[in-house]
Amino acid sequence: MDYILKHTELEDDGHRSIHILDVKKEQALIYYPEEISHVDHQLKEFLFTKLKDINEGHYDT
């Protein structure tokens, strides 16, 4: 897998941000759950497997 889910965070506006590390590019990424349908296919597959836990705050810091 080329991605690592670092953590999620509930923002002041009530949206949850998803903090991801792209291992290949050595780049930190931040997305919101509503953006998942617009990311590349490989990242989308990675996030969909974790979406239920993300939405329930299991990865929140």
C-alpha cells in the first residue's frame, strides 16, 4: 500500500479532516470525507476500506 492513514481530526467547522502520508511521494495529504469521490483510484480504494471508522472518529487525535 502506498498510503498510511496518520490520523483524523474534527475541525472547528464540524468537518473531519483525514491526514494521510503518501509513502511513494513522501508527501502529507489532507482530505475531507466528502472529497473522497474526487481523489485518484488507488487512494479512493484505500480510504473506502476505512471510511466507516473515519466517520465514527476511530482515528481522531
